[in-house]
Amino acid sequence: MRPLTEEETRVMFEKIVKYIRENLQLLLDRPDRTYCFWLHDDRVYYVSEKIVKLDANISGDKLVSLGTCFGKVTKTNVPALNYLAPYAKGFGVAAKSTQDCRKVDPMAIVVLHQADIGEYAWHEETLT
């Protein structure tokens, strides 16, 4: 377990900023305590600094997980989207109703789409 390098931090922040923009600072400087990102077994974990200090007592080969897994540095996705949702604007899931999905052709593909409602939502206070 180690802190992210500058390059790893930049890559991870670029991924997260796509979802929560300027609210990234709220994710790190929370009122309850300070959180940071750490790397363990090629996965990035979001963990409080208090827990990181306790981690010093556990050897790396015995540690399975620590905090919330935000994904692999080498991958383009962020699996902790449900964790980022409170910091995002216009984030959600859109799909046809269950009744509509039951009536589709057996060879059809039903897709759930997660999307931002648009750039204007991030700067709605500056719109005239």
C-alpha cells in the first residue's frame, strides 16, 4: 500500500473530474475528516488518513482491501460511480420501463445509459 505518484494522481483526478467537475475538492476535504487516494494491488482506494495510519500495522501481503475501491489506474472506468453521484449534477440512469423491456424482440439489446445532462448544468448560476 502506497500513496499515488504524481502521474497516477493526475490520471485518477482526470477520470473523476469527468463526473464531478469542481466538486473534486469536496471529495477530498470533507468536514468529518481528510480523505486521500492510495494504491494497493494495482487498484486505487479512497480512504481516510486516519485509516491509512492504522494500515501501517498490517503487512501488504495480508491486506485485501482498504477503503472504497475507485478502480484501476490502467483502466478508463471508475467503478465507484454510486459513490460519486452525490457530488455530481444531473447524474443518473435512463432506460425504458420494465414493461417495455419485456415486450422487445428476444434478439434486442436493452441498454442502460449513464450521462451528464449537459455542460450548462455545471455553470447554471452564470447563465442569463
